[in-house]
Amino acid sequence: MEPNLVLSTDPLEPLRQEIDDADRQLIQILARRFDAVRKVGSVKGQVADQPLLDSDRELRVQDSWSRDAEALGLSAPFARRVLKEILNHSRRMQEALIEKRGSAGRVIRCGYQGLPGSYSALASAHLLGHRSVTESRFTGYPSFQEVGKALLNGEIDYGLLPVENSIGGSIADVNRLICDHALHIVDEEIWQVEHVLAVPPGVKLGDLRSIRSHPAALTQCETFLASMEEVKREPWSDTAAAAMSLQEGPARDRRDTGAICSAEAATMYGLDILSRNLADRECNETRFVLLALQPEQPDPRLSCKTSLVFRVNHSEGSLVRALTVFADARVNLARIESRPLPDTPWEYLFFVDVEGHTGSPNLAAALRELRTCCTHLRLMGSYPSRTRKQDGHLDRPTFAAPEAPAEVAVCPMVLETAPAPAPAPRTDRARSVLHIGPVILGEGHFVLISGPCAVESRQQILDGAAMVRAAGATMLRGGAFKPRTSPHAFQGLGAAGLDYLETAGRQFEMPTVTEVLTIEDIPLVMAHADVLQVGARNMHNFALLKELGRIDKPVILKRGMSATVKEFLLAAEYLLAGGNLQVILCERGIRTFETSTRATLDVSSVPVLKRLTHLPIIVDPSHAAGDRELVVPLALAAAAAGADGLIVEAHPRPEEALCDQAQALNNDDLLKMVAGLRPIVAAQGRIW
Ligand code: PEP
Ligand code: MN
């Protein structure tokens, strides 16, 4: 009997050995598979115009796995799930081979919200693990805001934040953070959330009196929690913190409290796992975005997605028109949602993800078109797409030529960069329309903006407003901050001037226009005026333009005195690239060898600009002429050339004007000008 004892100690032993053997083989086979995947990746990487993803091949592999699995008595869905993981990993390996981002040798610092072991921490490590960097350092922060702050002050290079969950929907705070700080999305990660019930060692299901976790996790495990009668739910700051609290918390918690968290957090904080897959739905995925201060250009051979945020005029058909742009360009929408604008109740920002890379011709065309129907548009970024359709397909690969012209790569331009052939004339449908209070600029309307060069007193601007309104002006101008050639000349009334201008505008029901000279003045000027003007002297002030690109108010951009049309448009591009699409170009004369006029009005720039851009164009004949007698004929010429409006200086008592006296129209001049303009505008079939 004795010898048998040795063999029969554990009948499971040989069977377990069989399993261990199979596992070892499995790992070796996986390593072999990934080795082959890597070789395929290197070959693909050398072909510049081949998309990385072959969806049809992936589907064929899936089918054969299912068939083989069934033939061997395994479940086909199980086999597909395993394959999904393998394919995911394979794809990331190939991406890392061709991706030049996150260059080798760099140390990358990434922040996330939560503690080690949280889903955010796990997703960060997974996403950056595929980048070819020497080292990734991770820091957990207590809130989304803290992650944003760390990114802005340079403490970290990237922040990974959750934007939506397949059960709970979108995470508004994160979307707000991205918008408020104009952050760029440079990558995404889809994380399969698998909640477990973790308890201190020795605690049994029946001992539990309370279960703590992040509120979203508690909601996701509703059915399980409902089955645990008389167990309290304790909302906690995050899932990993709930787990940690059981390791470090008071002794009582260690006897009767559990946490819902990731399996990794349970292990990390020395807890036992009592139950797995607690969520009500089997599929529980969170989508994270990797945020950075600068945009990154992913390799266009990857299947990409582009995120953007836009706003449209509050008028009928505006949103439909914006969305039609994508359909017309055959660009697929992957997500759309809206967020209210707290400062303008019942108006919304729209967040859209589309398939494709900004460098792809379809999307570039769609975005160019989209600019004509939005008041605000910002590209948040193009990045490799990780979302999959139910059939296992990734979002349709939208392959783009890798060499997109640099100027259109980040934000497609108003300007066609190719010198020839000449761009086709833009149709009315493709032009921007601006709604400024009751005034419509563009779309067959003609707008007269008039008023004094400078606001000189309360009475002067009130008298001026009354005069220009009666003559037919629909908007009021008046400088409060004046950019004077001589430092000894009148510099404007500043804040008091803004106040008087606002009062006059209100009283005579005209939106107001005034110049802003510095970045610091923007908030003050915005608080008082409806349209901000950038003067000719500031057209090259790119820092000012960048800031104005972020605001939600129309901007009149005047052409610099020595700026070519292209430079003028590139200055406008600073505003547009920042997201502000409410840009009005203003031709005001350029400096030439001719000295008989203050500047030479470049009338030809009106049709030239119409050909090159969708933006409305107005003309300032006053600063071009510098002489009131010449203002009227120049104004008529500008209207005849197709300008969408005029901005003309007029003073109730020109002889008293403190600024640009020689060019200020009086009431009679103004009436004469309007009488000349009316038939021209009518002949063009435009509304005034
Ligand atoms: C103005 O409009 O008052 C002005 C200063 O114009 P510009 O910048 O075109 O010289
Ligand atoms: Mn002036």
C-alpha cells in the first residue's frame, strides 16, 4: 500500500501540469504570432501610401477563428473575444513601428485623475506603453481640473482624462476643461471596465454592511447591489481610493466593508476578490482622451478620427447646413453632442468626432466648407481611432496622402495655398453670414457702419449716433483707444469712451464697433462693444490676434498698410485657427508711391478677396482718402466692387473733431453718400 501513497497524494497534479504545459505553449505561440506581426508592420511601414489596417483581412481571420473554435468544441464568441485582444495588441504594435510621435529617448510625464490602480491609471499605462519612449512617468491628481492645471503649467506633458462611458454617456466636466483651455486631443484609449468586489482578507460576502466606490461605478453595478440586501452604498472619490481606504482605514471597515474597483486595485491594496464582472451590462467601456498643449500629427496611414467643436448662428437651418457639409464630403460622423453655453442661455456648442485625418482631402474640404457656416470652430485634434463598430470593424479607414501642405495640416485655411489654378469663385451658399444683433452681414445684405473716428464726449457720440442712424447707418463706430501716429495727439477716452459708445449704441439701437489695442484691454472692450476692431497698425500683432481668436465676438480686421492680400488673409487665419469664425475683413487702403491721398484704396482687393475667402469684406474709404471730398466717390466704388459694407467716419461737427478731422463727413456729406449708394446696392439686388 505504501508506494501508492506517493502517486495518489494529489490526483489533480498531473492535470495541472498539462494545463501549465499548454499555457507555456500558448505564450510561445503568442510570441511567435507577435513576431510575425512586427515583421508585417515593418514591411507596411516602408510603403508610404499603404493604410496600416486591412479590415477585410481582420474579418477573414475572425471568421476562421470562429469556425476552428467551433470545430474543436469551443465557444465561438469566446474565441472572438480572445482574438479581439490579440488583434488590438497587434495593431498597436504596428502603429508604434510607424509612429514617429513620442520620439525614442524621451521621458514622458503623464497625469491622470485618481490613484494608482484606478481605471485612468491603467488606461494611461496601456496607452503610453505603446509609444517608443525611454520612460513614462505617471502622476495621479485629485481632480480633472488639477490634471488640466498641471498640463498648463508644464508639470506634465500629457493628461489622460475620461470623456465618455458606454453606459453613463459623456463627462461634461472634461469636455468643458478641453474647451476652456483650448487643449488638444492627441490620442484616445478605450478601456474595458471590469468591476470586482474587493474586501479585506478574511471578510465574507455575508459580513458586508457597506460597499463603497465611485458613484458611477455604483450605478453601473445596480443589479448586483440590489441583490445585497441591507448593504449600504458609500459614494467615494474614485474606485482605487475606495480600495485603498480598506487597506488603511479604521479597523471596523476592515471587517464589514467592501469596495468596487479594478482587479488591479484590489491586488495593489492587498484585498481579496469576492466577485467579478459586477456591472449590469457585459460591455462597459470608457473612452479616454490624451490631452496636450500642442497638436500632434499622427501618421496618416493610421485609421484616424478628428474631434472638433463648433457653434452656429442662432437661426433656422444653421445646424443642418453645418452637418450637411460632412455628408456632402462623404465624411462619417462618429459622435455628436451639444453642451449649453452658460453665458448665452439656449445656445449650444456642438462636439463632433468625424472619421478621418485633417490631411485627408475629404475632411479638409469639409472643414473648409464648415468654416462658412459656423461662428466658432476649433479643431481639437486628429488621432488614431480606437473605437470599433459592432461588426468588429474599426471606424472606416480613411486613408490620406501623407504629404499634406503644412499650412492646411493643422487647420484648413481660408486661403487656397496653391498659386494656380485660380480657385473657383465661391457661391453664395459657401460664404459666411454674420448675425450681429439685428444686423446681418453677408448673404445679400449691405451694411453701413458709421460714426466718429474717436469718442470725444458723451454728447458728441450721442449726436453722432443720431446723425448716422438717421442717414441709414445700422452700426455705430467710435474709437475709445486710439492708435495715434504721434504720442502727443489725443489718445482717446479709454474706459469712459467705451461707456459713452455703449450708451449711444443702446439708445439708437445700433451694434457698436470699437478698436482694441492690447490683449489686456480685450475683456473691457468685450464688455462694452459688439464688434472689436483690429486696426491697420495691429494687423501683424499676432499675439493680439491669437487672443481674439479665442473670443466669442465678431472682429473687424483691417488690412495692414503694407500688407499683401496673402498676408492679410494669413493674419485672418490667426483668428480663425483659434476658433473665432466671426471675422470681417476691412480694406482701408495701402501705402504706395502715391502721395495725393492718405493711402491708396485697393478696390481690386474686394473681388480678389471674394475669390479667395468666404469671409465678409467691408471697405473703409475714410482712412484711404484722408479727405472728405474723396470719401464719397471711393465709397461708391467699393459698393460697386461688391463690398458687403462700408465703415465711414462721420462727425456731428467735423470742425471740432479731435482726430482725423480732414476725412470726417458731416451730415450733408453723409446724406450725399447714402443717396449715391442706394441705387448701386439696389441694382445688385441687395438688402440695406
Ligand atoms: C480707425 O478706424 O479709426 C483707424 C485707426 O483705422 P486704421 O487702423 O485703418 O488706420
Ligand atoms: Mn480714424
